[in-house]
Amino acid sequence: MSLTQAELKDFEQQADIWFAENKPKRPDFILPETFMEVGSDQQFHYLRDWQAKVYEAGYVGMAWPKEYGGGGKEQSLQDIATKVMAKHRVPFLPNTIGLNWAGPLILSMGTEEEKQKYIKGILSAEDIWCQGFSEPDHGSDLGSAQCRAVKDGDEYVINGSKIWTSLGSYAKYMILIARTSNEDTSKYAGLSFFLAPMDAEGVEPRPIKKLTGEYGFCQTFFNDARIPATSLMGKEGEGWKVAMATLMFERGATGGQAGGLAMMDLSINDIVELARRTKRNGRPAIEDNHVRSQLVELITESKNNSLMSARSKISALATDWPAAVDMSGKLRSSELKRRMCQFALSLQGANGSRFIGSDAIDGGMWQRSYLNAFSGTIGGGTSQIQHNIIGERVLGLPK
Amino acid sequence: MSIIDFSEEQSMLLETANQFCRENSTISVVRTQIDKEESVDAELWSRIVELGWLGVSIPETYGGLGMGLAGAVPIVESMGKYLMGSPYTSCILTAEVILSCASEEQKNQWLPKIIEGSVATTALTEEDGNWRLEEISSRAEKDGKNLVLTGSKCFVMDGPMASLYVVSVIYEGKPRLVFATGDQVTAGRLTRENVIDETRRSYRLELDGLVIPESQLLQGADFSRIEVAAMLMLVAEMSGGLSGVLHVIIDYLTTRKQFDKYIGSYQSLKHPTVQILLSQEACRSHLYHAATQITENSADAVAAIRMAKAQGAEAFAFAGDRAVQFHGGFGFTYECDAQLFLRRALWCQYQFGDSAYHNELLAPLLLNEVV
Ligand SMILES: Cc1cc2nc3c(=O)[nH]c(=O)nc-3n(C[C@H](O)[C@H](O)[C@H](O)COP(=O)(O)OP(=O)(O)OC[C@H]3O[C@@H](n4cnc5c(N)ncnc54)[C@H](O)[C@@H]3O)c2cc1C
């Protein structure tokens, strides 16, 4: 039964009030912009507490089944709640991997036990999730992953390492792809997918410093780490299939996410507003003709993206290449964000060359944002790989 | 107000129009027509008329379907995809001028004729190529109960086919619009112009000494509305053209081999092709958004259509340019279809304002009122 317009409106008002009243105070330290940059304990605890509070109030996982800890309500309500969060510019929910890809994956492909065990902790942020896909020698070419998993009784023994593990130091579980066989004809056939506990003996995440000088991700070492055989998801050798399903959730091509904000929102209006405050050669940047024309192009491009979301709901307009809009979401939004941040530096005159600190415009957040924006264009499959995927799957071009 | 409205009716029109144009405007038909005198075959035009397409945008009171300009968009988009030439967009644009600027009597006189297939066209641009429709030098002087016109007009589409022309002139110091009928515009006044898009029939119109009754002066002169409607028609064509040229590119990339591999496997061809796909999707989104805003008379309509025109024209010109390059030596030939799209894209870019022009006008619109 679907809710009436009046009921939806009602709910929106109620959510609006809750977020206005409960928006957490700005901390006296800098917050990360996405889950890929959580680099200190204070940042982590601040964000985790926030997610727990949002979950208790019932504004995340609203459409996930009630029996596993979700709200059991309509997706439209979650969409409204997420919109209200964006409007109030509240912090993002840090358990991004759990909420947006591990969780939906478990709900769609997992066993009853797996759903019972994992879903509630994902929503409440009690159990943080990380992702062990990339390896030092195999990133874009994920199918060649070499980290080994050997079955020994009712356990698997893991050896090798994973890298660029976001939230690695805080996670309780990892979605892991590891090689269970080298015998197979295809490199993909030897891979298996695990819901691996991070507290097992022999698992060691070591933080790596990012280009900004802050911390944010880890290299995770496995030294004869023993994990229960029950953490295998699906069957041995099905790892590639499960990993691909995960990536579809990750890139937003498939619905079912728990909702809520996954990253600090940056809109083109923030850039326009910055251009009003900053100066180039003594005049407001916004009066500079070069700045104006670039702003118009960026506004047009950000409008592209918002119109595409509106259009993707109209199936009659998805004619020749129906998957194009949905499959390109990550590429379009991450590249636009990178260019917006890059452009923001050009609005600051010589101050463009400052970095984090009180002398810099807005404390140096634009410089930091630009450097951090590569998380979107590299993480989750680089923009170049996205072009390959869209070219091959949407346009049918040969590999 | 919705961001994008796409009704059941529009959706049906899109399907019918796409099928009609695919069947009736194959590349060989397009190429045959290029060598003919007119932009469209008479028999094909009468079938378009029979489908009722000339009346989609015209209110029911005058015999139309009452869908507003948004009704014409799926049709023009489909024509653009298959490079179909015809006076269709000129007729829709002229009907829009009549609806926004003419008297009730003139509407009753002309709109039903347009619906029945009488060709109507506009004469707005002049030799200097100025895009500001009110900056013109052609004039009308009063002489008793008549007006005497002087000057000349360019880019008058399908001139010899037309039975009605809407001409912009300076009258009593202000830019105004007048009707000139097919009888009044004698054959000697029209000379064919050689234009980059060979599917089009463009004419120069000599006005010197043309005498028309004063009653043919239109009461209104809403140049902004005319510009908006003209841009919408062009963007619809560009959106269709983008998907047409993308099909041409993909066909070649998946059939031509070099170094034992399909050339589509090379990333220096594959990645720009994906960019073209995304720009095509963006153009289509802007198009139907602008169509919605224009039909609903929203305050954002002008910004929406300028954005659409600026974005779409760049995208289409890039796609045409790459289409030629990606065909190698064959791309350099007249026989390769890439040139048809590139030349169409260049036409669309330079009619009714190029991207740089619209971006400049957009700045105050977008920066004062934060979007
Ligand atoms: C901030 C951040 C967080 C991350 N978090 C995680 C995480 O939590 N878990 C996890 O598993 N991984 C994570 N990653 C890893 C990420 O998925 C990989 O970095 C990415 O897939 C690229 O792999 P790579 O680093 O090995 O680069 P490479 O694959 O070595 O790529 C190097 C360059 O070559 C290009 N390239 C490679 N192959 C091709 C090709 N076929 N065609 C064209 N160009 C190509 C790439 O685009 C890139 O520019 C994260 C990365 C970042 C930056």
C-alpha cells in the first residue's frame, strides 16, 4: 500500500524538525569528507555516534526488512529522509561500505543466518565494515588478485595483503576476495568471497598517510590468519560473481542502499558563494570574466547531473542506450567534484597556494578538498576504468 | 512545477516519430534529397501533414492538438536523429510567432492553414549574422494604407515553398513583425544560399519595394519568445543528431579492424565515444527539461533553453568532429556519413546564438539567482 502525498509531506516535516534539533555541533577538529578519509579516533567516534543516533531515531535503513533491524517501510520515506539530511548538511554516515554495498549484498544474496548476524550492526554502526579487494600489485585488474585462502577443517587460512583499505583500523568485518584455487583455466574462477572478521589472529591493518598528510586508509596484512569457514559467501569459486554484484551496488547502478548521506555534500552553490567572497587582483572573483564563464560551465554540468537523476525515472526517454544514465553516475559526479574543487583554488589569487591552516581561505578546506577529490576518481574503479566499462557494456564496444 | 514532464502522449509521439523517420529517412533517402530542389519530397511532406504533426503545438481552438511546443520536441528530435530535412521546424516556429504576436483574426486565418500543410517560415536574420533579433536594419515605411519594405533577410528556410513569411523590420523606430504572403513575395525576390548543412534549403529575401497592406503588421513583437522557440527546435534536432552520429561512430568502431583488432578496442577512440554518449544523455536531459519549463511558462525557461543550446551545440560539434576523425581516410570523403552530421552540427551551433554567446548571457541569470 503506498502512502498518500499528505502522509509523505507529514513525514518530511517530522524529519525536518528532528534533523534541525539533533544536528550535531561542529567539532573543533576538521571532519573527513568521505568514509575514505577517516584518519583519527576523534573523527571516527564523532561520526559513529552520529550514525547510531540517526539509526535510533529511525532515519536510516527505513526500507530494509524489519526482522533484521531495518524499518520495514517504503523506500519513498527513506528518500525523503536522505533529502532532509542533505538539506540540513548534517555529517555523513561513516559505515558507508556496510550501508551501501555490503548490506544490500547480504540482503540480496546472503543466507538467513548472514542477514540475522550482520544487518543490524551495519545500521547501528556497531559493526564497521571495510573492503579488501585491491592489492599492491592488482588494483584495476581485480580479477588477478593473489591473496590466498586455503581451507583447513572448519577454517580458512589467509595469507597475503590488501591495500587502500578504507576504515581498515576501525572495521569489525571485511568483504574480502581471495584466491582459493590456482588450478582453474580462468583467473576469475579461482576467486572466492568472504565476510571476514578483522579481529582474527594474524590480521593487521597498518595506516597509510594520504597525499594531504592525513591518515585515511590502511594496508591490511594477513599472516596465517584463520577465519571460520562459514564466512565464505556463496560457494568457493563464485567470488568474482559476488564481487561484481558488490561493485554494482558500490557504483550506484543497483538500488537497495540503506540511505543517508555517504559523503560531505559539495554543491556548485558553495563555489558560487566562494567566488563572491574571494578576490582576484583586488576585485571580487565573481566579476572576472574568465571566472564567470567557467562558473557557467560548471553550473551547467552540475545541472546535467541533477536533470539526469530526474530523467532516469522516465523510462520512455531511456531509448537507445538505456543503462547509460545509471551506469555513469559515479563517473559524472566524481569528475565534476574534482573539477569544482580544482577551480575553487583559482578563485583565491595568491592565496590559492596556501594549505590547511588559519591563514588560508576557509581554513584551507578547498585545497584539502581538491586533493581528497581523487578518492572519488580513483577509488571504486578509476575514471578510466569507468570509461572502459561504459564503452563495453553500454555501447557494446569491443574489449 | 516538475523538473521534467513527459506525458503518455509525448511518449507515444516519440515512438511513432522515431519509427516513421527511421523508415522514411534512411541515409539514401537523405542523400537523394540533397540533390533535389526542395528540402523534402512532396509525398513525404503530405504524409507528415496527415499524421497531424503540424498541429501538435497549436491549441485545440484552432484545430491543433494543444500540446504546446513540448509536443513538437519528440518529433523534431526523431527527425534530427535521421537527418530528415523539411520545413517542419520553420512551420512550428512560425505558428509560435503567430500565437504569441498575432491578432485573433490572423490566428484563425493562418493556424488552420499551417495544420493543413501550408508552409510558413521566418525571415529574421540579416547579412551581418547578428543573433540579437531586435538589432536589424530592414525597415517598413507607411504609405497610405500600405507599408513599403526595404532591406534584405538571410537564412529564410524553404523560401519558395512558403505561403507565409514572418519578417522582422524596424517600423516607427521599433523592431516589429509583419506578414508577407506567398503571392506578395514574387519568385525574383528569393535567391538560394549555399549553407553548410546540405539537408537545408536556405534563401536570401530581397525586401526593397515590397508593398503589403498595413493590416499585415503584427500587434505583438515578442522576440524573446521567438528566440526561445527557435532554440528549442534546434536543441531537439541536436539531441537527435547526437544519437544519430553516435550510432554511426559505434558501427564503424565495431566493424573496422586494424592491427588485427576492432578499432573500438583502442581507448583513444573508446573513451571519447563514451564522452559523446554522456553528452548526448546530458543534451537530452536539458532538452526535455527546457521543453517542460517553456510549455509551463516558467520563469526559468530562458535560462534552461540557453543552457541546453550552449551545452548541446558544443557536444554535437565535438561528436561530429570526432566522427570524421574516427573514420580515418574514409572520414575525409563525401561518401562517409560522418560529414552529414558534422555539417548539421555546425549549422545548429551558429544559428540563434553559439555556445559562447549563450554562456555570456547565462552568467547574470545563473549567478544572481543561485540555482
Ligand atoms: C581513497 C581511496 C580509497 C580506497 N578504498 C579502498 C577500499 O576500501 N578497498 C579496496 O579494496 N580498495 C580501495 N581503493 C583502491 C581502488 O579501488 C584502486 O586504487 C583502484 O581500483 C585502482 O587500482 P590501483 O590503485 O592498483 O591502480 P592501477 O590499476 O595500477 O592504475 C594505475 C593507472 O592506470 C590506469 N589503468 C589501469 N588499467 C587500465 C585500463 N585497463 N585501461 C585504462 N587505464 C587503466 C588507471 O586508471 C590509473 O590511472 C581505494 C582507493 C582510494 C584512492
